[in-house]
Amino acid sequence: MRAEILAVGSELLAPTRHETNGAYITGRLQEAGVEVGARVTVADDHELLASAFRGALARADLVIATGGLGPTADDLTREAAAHALDRPIVRDAAILESLKARFARYNRVMAAVNAKQADVIEGARVLPNRNGTAPGQALEVGGRMLFLLPGPPWEMEAMFEADVFPRIAERAGGAVLRTRVLRIASMAESDVEQLVAPVYSTFQNPRTTILGGAGDVELHLTASGSSPAAAEGAIEELAGLIRARLPGRIYSEDGRRLPAVVGALLRERSLTLALAESCTGGLLAARLTEVSGASAFLDRALVTYSNAAKVDLLGVEASLIERHGAVSEEVARAMAEGARSSAAASIGIGITGIAGPEGGSAEKPVGLVYVALSGAAGTRVRRALFPGDRDRIRQQATQAAMEMVRRGLLGLATEA
Amino acid sequence: MRAEILAVGSELLAPTRHETNGAYITGRLQEAGVEVGARVTVADDHELLASAFRGALARADLVIATGGLGPTADDLTREAAAHALDRPIVRDAAILESLKARFARYNRVMAAVNAKQADVIEGARVLPNRNGTAPGQALEVGGRMLFLLPGPPWEMEAMFEADVFPRIAERAGGAVLRTRVLRIASMAESDVEQLVAPVYSTFQNPRTTILGGAGDVELHLTASGSSPAAAEGAIEELAGLIRARLPGRIYSEDGRRLPAVVGALLRERSLTLALAESCTGGLLAARLTEVSGASAFLDRALVTYSNAAKVDLLGVEASLIERHGAVSEEVARAMAEGARSSAAASIGIGITGIAGPEGGSAEKPVGLVYVALSGAAGTRVRRALFPGDRDRIRQQATQAAMEMVRRGLLGLATEA
């Protein structure tokens, strides 16, 4: 069973705009074992739209269109689909009444233009819209399924879950897809690939894709099976082999990102954290506090951008900065120790580096970052040279710091 | 002149993936006055692809496909386009030689599979690939233009700029599109819309779209004209009317976001900033330091998550917190003043609030945030109740704080 998704609306073709309904529907269809063959975003133009519907209905067993069901002149989805199907449109009296009643509830008289939302393609089943005015439509055309859904995500998703997904899942006959994401911090994508490709490339099911972010690599394992348990079993078989290739390196298999994982480890152990950030400028603190409940472990973070702030707030000696420079192993160490003692925290983190694009030199290039971790057992400093632009360098520095905390708490060997 | 863009590759249909080539090409075509009628993302499947090419060539004057030009079995763009056009494919001897030479330069023997990259649709002009192996192809088909470009963005963009865009611009006949983005902070999208819709809706050219983010609204004004100056002139006419409707509210018309604008204002005036953040957890500092050069104005930021940190680092009196609670006008004020005096900075900012999802009460609900600004003229506190989830509340709080700084520096009235 193969699907095609049409997103209708000229505004969706703006270069700055991401169309999100298609991603949502694709994800849900995958879970039902339905493959998406194409996604089409099309402008509000009758001829274009009718042509897109004809193409989709020729190629796919299931066509889902979103958008263009509103009351205005550029809402053309109903008319274009009817044209492509060569079927007439009829005005549905029951919908018309319910539209009028809806307006009456808000003490408003319905403008005539809204009546268009009661237009239904002959033979279509009407799908109620719990979160808006425009109803959806469902058709069967020569064994193919066609759904017209509203564009606003909260309207579309509610209708999709209530009236569309159950019918598709039933038709798809029970084959399911499941995806698990294994996450690895502070390793290069190519290093991960080299270690695990010999394993995953021997599997047809699950399929594996690697996505590399800044200091974060994701392995997406997607398996199909006759049941959720069968698909999960296929994933677990491969995941076990991958784990053996990356001992201690996979920080999450349950969707959580590194801040949530590190935060949970700290909370479980009733440990507290104090941060001293220079080049990351508060980004590590901001990421650790993305998750509610960070107050249980994060006492304070000191963004010490100036040297005076390092001296005042962290007790870093001015002579140390003079001797080694603000970006140095020695200053990172003093920052971590200063943050820890300032807060009487279990763990102190110090980060200093050159995020660029300005400020680099031959000796201390852009991307050079020192991350120090200070705990009861002493202080360790990691020196790294991160590639990429300012944003990627800062992201990688925060990933490295959190991975150091994670490895320390789990008693894993320190990284290379 | 109307364009359609095809992105080829099953991996692009993954729910987590954003296809970026289409946005790039759409933006450039707009600048050349070419409207994009549809964007299609299609799986690596010969029949699907050929059908997508047929549809696009029926609907558009210009078709640009990206991806599927590599050497492997699932690279099918050449064959599918040839099939749709009903033209044969010929192997180009010159390309084959240059492929072999490229491999020889790296002391490698070319695997046979790579020869496929020398396949050219009959009648196509070959487009050299400066950044990779797969060449592109350009065809004229009954007055329509068809381009096949490689998928990796750095290969695609170099080829597009060198060999595709100039021909399209020439064919488009000199009409150009220009877009200007007006940005407004700390206003609801609906409030902006209500003020400016009566103005922009009377204009056919420019077209205006409104995009709302967290504490940030963008007005995109897109005009076509016979020259860049004519398009800019049309934009300026409308922008002037919008400015009059939003006096002092537009913080940027040149692409810069609020952190860059506020940072530049501080640098120009040689003023320094010290931050005390609670619920935003370092996000304001992280955003202000996204731009290189923040060390000129940002002395320090104190993320005082615990009450002890507020007392220790900012000199907030413990009794004040006890009396009014950590989330209160009084504590926000003391945080701003404490940050300012700790750093001897020109301006101090204090932010305290409830970002949720936990921690709210009837009296102090999730979304309640106090932002205080302390300067030579005294301290002001703004109380806000922000809608949305934790992330949106934190973003809005940082926008509110930066907008307070901006308005203060420019001597604009404080906001309602």
C-alpha cells in the first residue's frame, strides 16, 4: 500500500516555510506500515491542483490532501479534487445548518462566503471538524482512498486520528513499522558509521539511517513486522549488535536527548551541578533547563564572559589568566573548581574556548575548547578542536560537557 | 513563467527530515521573478519518478530536479526523466574520461558502477560538477526548460549558481522579486495583523504574509518589479505605511534578529549588560552570545536557579524571597539591581517566572514572568503572562527582556 500526500497552499511554497502536516502524516503512516511514495506541495491554483490530484490518484492507493478547505476564494481543494475525479459537488444541508449554528453560538451571523464549506464531492463521507469550521471529506475511488483534511495542524491532526488513521490501519492489514533512535554524543558521524556500518548493512529489516548533528549522532532503526512485538524484536536484534560495537557510547534509546538523560542521572543520585561558561555563553545552562525539574540539580550557572567576572565570581586568579590566557586548560580547571566551591555543588563544570568567527590565532584556533569537570575525585580537563561555525562549536562544547558528566556518573572510561 | 521543483530520494520522505534544496531554489527563483507552482518530493522508484516528471512538464515552464544522479542502483533520475520525455540515453565518452581521471588523481581505480554517471539524455547539455562527480543536465523540451541537478546541497548550489540561474533569469525577462522582512518583538500576531491588515490588504504588489513566532512576528513583503529598484520602491511604499501603524515597534528590516540588534545598540553606545536569569536558565545569555563580539557588552550572566544563588550572587535578601516568593516583582527588581551592581554594568536585567509545565498555582500560573531592567535612571519591572509551552514561555521572556533594553536605549515609550 502506497500513499501520496498533498499539501495545498501558496504560502507553503515560501522559501522560509516548513510544511509540517506532511511530516506528521508520514510518521503515522509509517507506523501503520504504509510507505509514502511522494509528497507534493502545490499552490492555490485550480488547474495545478486538479493536475496534482490526477497524478497522485494515478500513482498511489491512498491520497491525503491537507489545506484549501476554508471559505475564501483561494480555497480550491474541493473543486479541484471534484474536477480531477470528474464528479459533481453538492451543497450539504446538514453541514450548512451546523455552520450556521456554530456562528449563532458566538452571536454572529454567518457571512455568505462560509456556505462554501458545506460543499461536498458526490459520494464523499463527511468528516466532522472538532477544532474548526471546515469539515473533511473521505472518498473511495476504484479501490483507492482519498481524504481531504483541513490545513491548520490542530484541526488536521484531530480529524486524522479520529476518522482517517483507524481506516488506513485496518486497510493496511496489520503490518506495522516501528522506529527506534539510538543517540551517541561527542563522536564524529563518520567514526560511528565506520564502526556500525558492517553490522547494520547486513540487515534488510530493520533499515538503518544515520543522522549527524553537532556533537550528536542518531541511528534510526526502522523495522516492519506483522505485529508491534515482531517489529520491536527485529529492532532489538540489531540494536544489540550495535551496542556491542559502541560500548557505553549510546546515551539514549527512548527518545530523550542528552540534557534530559544527564538531568535524570543527577536527580537519581541527588547530586547538584554548578556551571561556569565562557564561550558557550549560557547555552549549556539553557539546554539543561529545557526540561522541567532542573532546579532539583542545577544550583547556578555563571556566564563569565569577561576576565573580571572570572576573577570576581569564580575566584580564578588574575595571574593565571595572564600567564596562560583565558582559553587554557588551567583556566578551565579553575573555572570548574570555582563554580563547584561557589555553590558547594557535587560537580562543577568549566568551559572556555574560541567559538569564532573572530578571536582565533595560529596557536589557539577557532574551535579550540577546554571543558573541565570537577568532582569529589578531582578535576579532569578535556581539550577539543571542534569543526564548524560558531553555533556548531558551541553546541559541540555543550555536548562534550554533558557527555563528560554522564560518563563520570556511570563510571565509564573517559573518552579519547 | 512558472516553475516546479522535484526533490528525488526516499530518504527525503522520512518524517524527521527537512528537504532544503527546494527552499534554496524557491528563494532564488523568486528573486528572478519566477513563481514556484509546486514542490514534489518523490521516492527512488522509476515509475513514480517518471510520472512525477510527466506531471511537472505538463504543468510548468521550468522543471528543476535535484538528487538521484549518483552511481548506485537507486539513482534513477536520468532514466526516469528520459522515460518521461521518451528520449534515449547515451553514454558520454568525455564525461567517462573525466570520471576516470578524477579517480586516478586520488590513486583509485574507478569501479564500473560509476560509468552510469556518464549517461546523458539525448539532446541534453552537460553541466559540470565543481564539487563532486555526478554532472548535471539541461534540456529544452518544447519551449520548456528542464534541469537535472545533484542532491548534495554544496554540489547543487554551485551548479545552480554557475549554470542554471543565469539562464533562467535571462529567460524570465528581467522581472525581479524582492522580499523584505519587518520584525516586531513582544506583540501578539493577531494584534499586529489587526493594525496592519487594513493597510497591506489594499496592495496587490507587494504581497504580505505574517509569520508569528514566540514573542516575534515577521511581516514578509514581497514585490515584483521591472528592476530591483522598482521592486524595492514598491516595498518601501508599503513599509512606510506599516511603520506609521506600528510606531517604534519594528526592530529590524535588514534580516537581523533581536539579539543582533540589541547587541549593536549596546556596542554603539559603549554600554555594558549584566544578566540575572532564573526561569530562562541562561537562554537570554545564550541568545545574546549567538553573535560574535558579545564580549564587548556582555560582562556576565548569573543563572540563579536556587534561592541560595540569588542571595549569594545577587545580594537578594532572603527575607524578600520569603515575603514575596521567588517569582515576584520585588525579586525581579532585586535581581536586576544585583546583577548591575555585581558587574558595575550600565544595565542589569532580572528575569524570574514560572516556565512550567510544573510549578504553577492559581495565584502564580505557568507563564507568569517578571522582567526587570535596571539602569542609571532607576528600575522598571514588566509583568507578563505568556501563553504556550515551556519553550515558548522562555523564548517570549527573552524577547520581552531584549525589547525592554531596545526601547530603553532608543528612548521609546515603555510598552503596554
